[in-house]
Amino acid sequence: MFSFFESLVDPFKPATAERPPGDSVIHFIYYFAAQAPLVFLAVLLFGGLQAWIEISLFGFIGTVVDLLDGANVDTVFSDHWPTFAWMLFFIGVIRVLIMAMGILLIEQTIGPSVFNLIRWQSHKNVVRQSLSYFHNDFAGRIATKVIQAGQAVTDFLITLLDTVWLIILYVITTLILFFDLDWRLTLFLMIWVCIYAVILFRYVPSVRANAQDVANAKSVLTGRLVDSYSNINLVKIDSQPEREDAFVAEGMQGLIAKVRQFGRTIAMLRISVITNNSLMLIGVGYLTLTLWQRGDISVGEIAFAMGLVLRLNLLANRFLAQINGLFRNLGQAQDSMRSVAQPVELLDKPGAVELDVKKGLIQFRNVCFDYGQSAMQGNLAEDKRPLISPGASVIKDFSLTVRPGEKIGLVGPSGAGKSTLVNLMLRLYELDSGVIEIDGQAITDVTQSSLRAAIGMVSQDTALLHRSIRDNIAFAKPDASEERILAAASKAQALEFLENLQDGSGRKGLDAYVGERGVKLSGGQRQRIAIARVLLKDAPILVLDEATSALDSEIEAAIQASLQELMKGKTVLAIAHRLSTIAAMDRLVVIEAGRIVETGTHDELVRKGQRYASLWSRQSGGFIDSRIPN
């Protein structure tokens, strides 16, 4: 039975659109609800049946009161056994079945399946965003919004269907039943409904605005906490815990202020509704007693009417208890929508084909790019845009041809655009103008997955996942055998530390977990794992961006032999500030301010005596003046 309800919705089903709608939080919520329409219709149906059951119970009370009024004590059950049998069957079987169906739909279908369907589709949209998307927000805050989206949307829908829908049906049915008893009861109840509507009209907009303010303040606080925890080394090294406490406290004070304002609005709403409910109880009680005195209604009908009113009062109070969460969830859904529903900046064009690398010819043609313009793409909030002015070009009319199998060294000062060129070739950013081709195929005409599968890269910012060493080495080749993984680790000189590696859970060697971003490993160890990964991937194009910068000279010398072997027959782009590591490349390209200023072999550039020669002279001769003052 449980399996049936759990299988009604596939949490990993493909999205029905390219991305969730981001124009309205109502459209955002409806987009996900519409992916399980029969489930939510069933919830509505059983919600209606539950309202009918609740009202029927009070009808039973009225019937029992009338039956007992003047009945023979000795024969009451034998005289009226069909009525009592029906009540028992209704309460013990029908009520249980209908309530159980509603519970199973909410707890076994909507809860785990729809909940995680929203998270899954939100993640699928987020993970395909460009690098600028992730550079302009905290990773922890993005993850929080993906998780939050699933909970906020499903909790909002469940509250709406389980509470609000029940109250609406209950009020409508009560009005009809009261009219059947006496039209004056219906009139009184309608006055109560109108006052209730006025109260909601007065306070609900404020509740919604306050809920959004609370969600925003919570997001700010989360960002500050993530910022502090992510940079805990800096906080400790510079002995600034008090400053960080003040930084976090400021965000927390902002959240507290918004929560207090939210609480004031909710308190006024609840007090107003409780007052209205109390007046309804007094009024209906007085009116029913007056009607009984006149002989217009029976004692059982008084019990029935008062039971309905008391239940309506409880439901109204229940709604007030839920309205806080209802609008808090609406605010959180809107906050999540701003992140998870952003359009993906870099998409494969319709009809994109797989990249076919036969030779490895790379051509940059009149490439122009600036981060400022790239950051303005999409719907990034103003406070999340990078501190680069639009129009501040990083790459300017750049043209370069790398022949098949050629080894190119990119040289230049920090900020010259070397790493940016590599990121553009990987299509991590979109070009402003120009074209990059691999074997005559424009990178915009091929799928991003096939493009990146053809390029192996080791960067200075070594990225490791908080998974096992094995998973990290085999990340690009998940089906690689144990033998190949060990061979790659051996060539990267990683086996010597892997043999003695053990994490806090007792996992050893290749099974040991490395911590977030590889924090449990030294810089050199992380770089050796990254080199093992690219050795195992064995892609036809190789990019080395300060690939050995974190290694000591002895380890670097040992790894260089493996890298030289790997580079055979491949097209290579290597970036290094330590010129001795790339001096033997086929050709060196000197870049400044996004332009090529020199090109040639190491010997040719040294003989020219220009920019490269100056850099080489400073490194080979030392940076420090021999005349050190006392």
C-alpha cells in the first residue's frame, strides 16, 4: 500500500519546461503543482470528504440527542439499532478509510516525492548556470535556496489544501445547513464571514510583505554565516572573532527586527479573529436558545448548531495558527524562486552536435570578452554583480592558432587574461564577440558536455569534492578500473601519501574522504590528486594552469616525466608564472591586458630582449637587490 502511494509521482521526472517560471511566485508554485495534477485533485476531493465527515459527526450528535429525548431506556437500542449501526459503520470504517487516504496522499506522495521533485528540478537548473552565477553568490546560500524551495512550496500547498480548503468547504456547508434550520442563523453566520473577510483583507497583505522581509533577512544572515565559516582560516589567523561576531550579529539583529514586526502583525490578526469568533459563539448561542423557546428548533438541533459553530471556531483558530507558516512558506518560495528560476545563460544551441576531435587544432579568432558585460546577463540582483565595470575588457580582439599537437605556453602578469582564455575555450563564459574553433568546429555549435570531455585540465585552484580519493581521481572516468586509477595515482606521485591516509571515519587510502574542497589534504597533495585525475581522463587537449605550483621541486621533477609522457600527441596550453616550467614548450605567447605582445620560442624571446626577456631575467637572476641595506 505504501509503495503504491510512493510511486504515484516520480521525483526524478524530467521538467516540463526549460526552467521554472520566475515572473511570479504563484506561477512558480503552480508550475510544480501542475506536474502532479491528479494527486492534488485527489487531495482536494478527500479534503471535501473530510469536511463532510466532520459535519456528519455533529449531525449524529443532534440525532442522538433527539432519539434519547423521551426514549425508553430499556428499548432505545433495539428500537433504533439500524441508526446506531449506520453511525458505527460510518465512524469506524468510512471515516477511517477517507482520513487514511488523505494522510497517505500527503505523507507518502506529496511529502517525499513532490517535495524532492521540486528540489531535483531546481538543482538541475542551478547546476547548469554559468560560472558568473556561482561567483556572484555564496555557494551555501544557493544550496539553501534549492533545499528551501522544495519544503516551502510543498508546505504551502499542503497547508492550502489541508486547512484553507477544509475551512472553505466547512463554511459553505454550514451556511446551507443553518439555512435549513433557520434563515436567521444563516444571516448571522454570513455577517461573521464578512467580518472575517474584512480582517483578512486588512492584515494579509502586511503578513505577506512581512514574510518576504523575514525570508530576505534570513537569506542575508545565512550568507554572512557561510562567509564566516568558509573563511574560518582568515578569521582565526587575523584574530578577528569579535569582528565576525559583530558582522553576524548585525545580520541576526536585522532578522530579529523583521521577525518581531511579523509577530506584531500576526498578533493583531489573531486577536481580531478571536474577538470575531467570540461574538459569533455568543450570537449563535443566544439565537438558538431564542428559537428553541419559540418552538422553532429542537434540543438536538441546538446541539447540532452549537457543535458546528464550535468546530468552525476551532478551524478558524487552526487557520490562524497556520497562516504564519503559510505566508512564511510563500516568502521563502519567492526568495528561492529568485535563484533557482533564473534563466541559464549558457545553453547548447538547438541542433548542437558532439565535438569530434581528430587533430586538436585550436583557433581563437578576434575574441573579445569582459566580465562586466557577462555579469549583466540573466537576472542577477544588483548587489550580486561583480565589482567590474561593464565595458572593462579582459580579452581584446585576441587571435591565436594552436597547431595540432603543439605545446603552447601562455605567459604574462596576473590579470593579463591567460586563465580567462582557457575558461572561454571551455565555454564557461560566453564570448562577447569572435569565435573559438576546435578542428574547425565552433565551440558554440557543439554540446558543452562533449567540448569539456575533450579537454583535460589541472588548475592552480585545485577543486576536490568531499568524497573519496577514488571518486575524485575517477570523476571524469567513473567507469575506470581500480588498476587504471592506481596507475594514474602512481604517475602523479600520490601513492606515497595515499598508503598512510585515513579519515575520521576510519576509511583508508583510496576510500578516504578528503573534506570540503580537499581541506584535509595539503596543497601539494590536492594538486597531485588533480594531476592523477587528468592523467586518467587522457583527453586529446590538455590545459595546465599553474599545474605544479603547489609542489616542491623534488615532487615536481618526478611528476614532470609523467606529464611529458601525457603530453605526447596532444595539443597543450600551459600557463605558469614560473617560466622555467614552460620554457621548453614549442612556442611561448606573451599576453598583456588581453592582447598578444610577443610570441616565439624561449631562445627567440630571450634574444629579442623585450618583455619576456625581462621576466626571465628577473626570475633567473632573483627578485631581491643584492644591496640589502643594514
